[in-house]
Amino acid sequence: MTAIRIGTSGWSYPSGDGTWNGIFYPRPGRRPKGTGKFDDLRFYAEHFDTVEVNASFYAIPDPTTAARWAERTPDGFTFHVKAFGLMTGHRVTPEQLPADLREHVREVDDRGQVRPDEALRERVFRRFRHALEPLRAAGRMGGVLMQFPPSFAPSDAARDLLRDLPELLPEDEVLVEFRRRGWLEDDTREDTLALLEEAGLTYVTVDAPRVGSPNVVETVAAATSATAYVRFHGRNAATWNASGSHSDVRFDHRYTEEELREWVEPLRELVRGTRTVYAMFNTNNGRQAPDNAAVLRRLLERADIPVAPAPGRTAPQDSLF
């Protein structure tokens, strides 16, 4: 059986000083002496073998930044990088674009947000691909996470856009996450999954609050490629649609053992039908994500479902938790 790879959506979450210091990472006074500046990513990679990069949603990373990520992680570590917001139809301001691309902005709306034409969109995709080349060269690149907004509803134009993604991102696996309920309802689910499979795209399964609103898709455990990818957003129905809430509020959820036990058999089935399975925790208030990951690991191991060890660690995986 393929070993499930467990990770979190980022390696630094808000916790007073904008990091996991004292929550996941050792407090400054408890770090080993004489080791130089503490490296949070190196520490993370001792406990997990994969991570999602979320900062790339807000700004296209510089290749030198991606190169530093690669240098700070061991062989076998995998980064999944969230697409820059403009690439998935989210609103961005000109200031979020690289300086030399701002001159190609032809129109902004009454909120000062970019209305991209096709030429700008292609330039953004090209720049994003270039930024990730150091990860590819180091063998660290996983997939590009295309998280579409709730406004991305099923339509002929939306389906054509999905079919174009392999050409726009030819070097990378494309991970598609929907936030519009209409894509996975009873009468559309089969067609949606078939479209992704035919286009060579990887479907992202989500675990989210069961609120029934248009911006929460049904939880459908499935795979449309050799990769199964599950994102755990938590089940906090009270905060999911809270106006103006930040991610640490929306995704504020500590899974119970019973909630995660629901995933043991679906993950076993995904392991049987794919080459690689990722389980990524986006619960990011305090140390919820690593704690939730540790609980899922224990449940899977008890069920004799293999879980991949972190490449940089030889001690038991749950020793930190």
C-alpha cells in the first residue's frame, strides 16, 4: 500500500507574533544553543514530509525565495504551491503584482482591483511557473493548488478554463479545489469528476463544515488522477461565513478523534486506487494543524494504513505532540 503523506497548509500561522513560536516551534529560550538562527522550515521538515505554500496566493514568490525553501528541506520533501489569486479569478490589486507587470494592467474596477485581460493573465501564469523552477530543479515540487472562489460556478466558460490549465501549467501537476457547491451536487458530480480526469487534472477532496451554503462543496472522497489530495478545513460552521474573518478564524477547528476516524476507511480506499495520497490540514488557529495531523496519523497507524515518515526525522513521529 502507498504510504499517506500528511502535512499542513503552511509552516507559520498567526500566534501573536505571526509565527508558531512557543506553539509548535520551541520558544527562543528553549532552543539548542550554538546552532545559529532558528530555522522554522527546517524544524517543520523534521516532522512532516510535505507542506502547502499559501503566501503565493497573495504575491508571486521570487525564484530566490523558492530556492531557499528547497535548500532548507531534505530530499523527499514536497511543496504544493497555491496559485496566485489572479490565476484563479480572485480579486487582486496592482500592488500585488510584480512591479514590471503592473504596467500591463489595462483596467481596474471601482475598488481599485485588477480586471485582467488575456495577455496579462498569460504573463502572470508564465511568471508564476518561472518562480517555481528552483523547486522543480531540486525535486521538491508537488502540485499547483488552484483554489477557485465561490464565484467560479459551473458553466461552459468555466469548463473551458479548466481544460486550458494543463497548457498554462505544463510542468506541474494541477490540483483543483472548488468552493462552489454546484460542481459536486448529485446531478453534476459525475460530470465534474469526469471532466477533471479527461483533462489530466487532480481533484481536491475537502472536509469542511456541513452548512449547506453555496460556498461549501459536498465532501466527496474521490480521485481523478494517480494522486489523491484531501484538504481538511475544519468543521466550524459558526465562523465559516463570518463577515471579514481571517483564516485563523474561519478555519478555527480542533478535530475530535471521532471526526477524523470517519476518514480512516475513505483514505484506505484512496490508497488502494492511487499512487500518492496527501492529507493536508488547513486548521490554523494556534497549533491545531499539527495536533490534528498527529491524531490522524495515530488513527491510520492503528488501522494498519501506512503513513510516510518525515524525511528529516528518525524519532517517533508523534514525539513532539
